[in-house]
Amino acid sequence: MCNINSSESIPSNSFCRKRPSKRHNIRVRRLNRWRRLRKGTGTKKMVVGIKTDMQMKNLKLYMENQSIIKENERLRKKALLLHQENQTLFAQLQNKFSNPQNHF
């Protein structure tokens, strides 16, 4: 138990066992805090990874959308030119058949 010499006076409120050191308690707190931070960082990295994946997918879709818009504009211009050419040819055809002199 306690090694107490009879010559030493013991205060009445003292205990024989050692008190737990505060240093140990601080170590445990630091370890727990470190574990929480490490655990949180892992999920944070995961969330950041998902966020960057979503950003990359979003960017790819945006670029694809832009190329589709450009292609659509190019085709619209081509369709307009073909429509104008069609109208011109149709007008020439009507002129040809409306003049009876050119038939013979």
C-alpha cells in the first residue's frame, strides 16, 4: 500500500495513491482531437473530391453544350442559304413557265 515512515506526518486529507497526471489527460485530449480532425479531414477530402468530380462533369457538359450551340448556328446559316437558293430557283422556274413565248 503506502510506504509511510512513522516519522513523517501525514495530513488528514491526503491520499496514498497517486493522482492521475494532468499530462496524460492532455495527451488523451490531443489524441482524441487529432483523431476527430483526421476523421473529418477524410470526409472533407471525399466531399472535395466529389465536388471536383462534379465540377469536371459540369465543365465537360458546358463545353459540349457550347459546341452543340455553335454547330446549331452553323447549320441554321446553311439552312437559310439553302432556303434562299430554293426561293431563287423557284422564282426562276415560275418565270420560265409564266412566259408562253419560252415554251416553244
